[in-house]
Amino acid sequence: MNISAENPNPVRGASDGAHRGDAGARLMLVTLCFIWGTTWPLMKVALEEIPPLSMRAVAAALGALTLYLLCVVMRRSLRLPSTKAFVHVVVAASLNITGFSLFSAFAQLAASTSRVTIVAYTMPIWAVLLAWPFLGERPSRIQWTALLLCIVGLSILIYPLAGSGVPLGIILALGVGVSWAAGTVYVKWAHIDLDPLALASWQMTIAFVSLTACMYIVDGRLVLHGLQTGGAFATVWTGVVGNGVAYALWFPAMKRLPAVTASLGVLAVPVVGIVQSYLILGEVPTTPDMIGFALIFVASACVLLVPNKIGPAATP
């Protein structure tokens, strides 16, 4: 067979295919920005009616069920190849989902949703710092530009809050970003031999067990008696869409893109979150908010619209 006759430029063909896959992963990130940006204010609605650990345990249960059903429908194997892989999944779940869920829920009780959403997305800063030594992902010029815009934008947003000391809600929100970034880098570093959707399913299931244990230790039982229609809808959305569908998109996108690119690519979530917080909760953005949002949006666009170089850094 004459390979060159069928594909006169096989390298170019492979590159085109990689770029198409890369574009698909970026589309996943755009969808994630809308889903997670909408989920943040809806979580606040749920948290006004039920305790944070009860809300998170129910949402994790719904997320785990959604991801399991997706695996069954799409015929993805859930078999863990080894005990070592299971340990990696437990660590990843603790950072990516359990830590994220606990920090974010309590942060929203101590600070406004819009501020928590913004500060939580310092995640790319920590991801860049961790990915360089652990993954060898040296940031490109565009990524450094996006990171700088992110830092400036977040600084503008946080500064008005820090006049009388950094509030507890902001510290917890920073915990969200650090935990998520560490989980993102850990999954790339561990090279877990598991389908991305199955990996998401296992992590959510493990997180459900951990969050349920925390709920019984702290609250003693599941508390849902204060749940109204709005809170019930918000909890179901958080579980099915914010956890199930979103993580079904996040982990495949993270596998197909460098950790830094994937992390910076979701920087538009705070922008969507602030708009949705205004529409759903009535939280009105200030002038510093608008400036910070603009800088973060440009940072996200820098990453989403500029193709990656095809090379080792793009390989999980």
C-alpha cells in the first residue's frame, strides 16, 4: 500500500486531527464555563435552605449516579486496573471534588457568591505553579499573559475586601482554588490508566462517601426539612448538571489538554457566575468587579482561542 498516496502528508493529517480534538476539548471548556458559572449562585439558593454538608452529600449522590449511568450508556469500563490506580483515584477525588465541595460550601456561607466564585478561580495560578515542576509544562508566552491578566483582575476584585483583613470566606475560597489545582495536576502526574469518564465516576463516588461521612460526623444526620422548591431545584441542578455532566466534560478535556491550558480555559466561569449571581440572587457588581471581570474574560479568551503546540506537553 502506498501510504503517501492516501495521505500525502501524514504528519499534517495527524496534526489536523489533533487540532480538531483540541478544538473539541476547548468547546467542552466553553460549555463548562456556562454550567459552573450557573451552578455557583444556584448553590447559594440551596445553602439558604439546608446545611452545607447535607446539600453537598445529596449533590454528590446525584452526580455519582449521573456519571455511572453515562458510563453504562456509553459502555465505558469502570474496572480499576490495580490497587495503585485505586489509591491514585482516592487522592484525586479528595483534592478535585471532596476538598472543592467542602471549601466552596462553607465559603459561600461566609462571603457573597460572586466574590467566592472569583477567588476560587485563582486555581489557574496554583495550577501553573504546580504544573511547571511536577509536569514539566513550561507556560507559553500566551499563557504567561493570561496568568498576568488573571492575577491583576483578581487583585482588583479582592483588594476592596482586604481593607480590614481578609475575611474567612475569602480564605476558604482560596482553599477551593488550591485544592482544585492540586487535583488537576495530580491526575495528570499520576497517569491513571482509566477512561476519563470512568475516572470522573469513581472520583464522584468516592467523594460521595467522604462527604456523607463528614455530614454524619458534623450534623449527625441528613437535614432536608427546610428544603423548598427553589432549593430542591438548585440541589438537583448542582448534582446532575454541576457535578455529573460537568465532570463528564472536565476530565476528558483535562486529559486532552495540558493542565495549564485546561485550568486557564475555565477562567470565564467567574464572569458567567457574576452575571448569573445578579440575575438569580440580585448581587449587583461594583466598578472594580466589572474591571476585574473584563481582565479575567480576556485571560480566558487568550487560552481558548490560541491553539496548542502538538507535543509531549499535550499528552496526559
